[in-house]
Amino acid sequence: MGSEFTCTLCGRCCNGFGRYITINQKIGGAYGCSLSLTKESFMAVLDPGRSDLFSDTSYQNEHPHACPFLRREDDERVICTIYRSRPVFCRDYLCCTGKVMRQDVLCGEMKGRRDLKTEDPGLQEEWICLKERYGSAADSDWKEEVRKALTTSGYKVIFYE
Ligand code: SF4
Ligand code: SF4
């Protein structure tokens, strides 16, 4: 069972980033940009072979708050056209921090620092108790307690590396 996060290229994490990422100027083949959330300035260069896709702004018409560099590649994939030169914030971002399995079936996805997306009512209830008891603990202690408690309840807990 893999312990690395696999991005499905759904594009959701970038759909609101038009509010924060601004293209300030075009300098030759590059774009001088800023990311207001972190006050980061960065130079973006389209990844090789992405010019035509970038010229098609239909995705922005459908998603007016999307990052200006986000494009739909096909029905399945929404991609970052400046992936190689994306800002540090985007490089560090992980939408899921781990998953909870039972008998090889995915029961829940851990998001952010202490959130869980699950359809399993028992797991949901146990998660709420865990958050109440250990939510303010250091990350390493929190992970340890989550792993211990959910393993005892018959789940397998995988934190992404
Ligand atoms: S990081 Fe997560 S939200 Fe963003 S595109 Fe990948 S799977 Fe979707
Ligand atoms: S720069 Fe790329 S990774 Fe960052 S928000 Fe825009 S599309 Fe997403």
C-alpha cells in the first residue's frame, strides 16, 4: 500500500487561486507574478508544450476565480501550465495529509492539520473524540494518538511522507 499522496489532477486546490495570484507583467517569455497570500514574487515560465493550452482561456470563463495558469487538458485532467516554475506555496501544498483504510478499502482522507473527510459514521465519531482530546497536541503526538486509536478500532492509518 503506497504511503505517498497521488494527485488526481482534479484542479480543486487551484480553483480559488485567481484571488491571490496576479500576473503583473510579461517579460520576454516569462511572467512576473505575485502571490498575495504569502507576499511571494515569482517568475513563471510556461512548461514546454503548454503555450497553446495557456492561450485557451475557456477554463477561466467557467471558473472565474481559478488561478490564471490553470487549464483543463482534457475531460479528466486540470493542470498547472507553469508546474516547473510554480511558486513555493504551491510546491509545499498537500491537499491530503493521509488516509484511513479498512481491509484495503479507503474509509477516510485526512485534510489539512486535523480534518477528516469520511462517509463512515463510526470513524467520524471516533475522529471527533480524537480531535477533542488531542487536537491541540504537537503534530507528531497527534499522529501517534490517531494511529494508536484507529488501529485499535480495526483501521489502518497512513500518513503521507
Ligand atoms: S492537489 Fe488535491 S485538490 Fe489539488 S489537483 Fe491534486 S488532488 Fe486535486
Ligand atoms: S501556480 Fe499552478 S499549482 Fe499554483 S495555484 Fe496556479 S495552477 Fe495551481
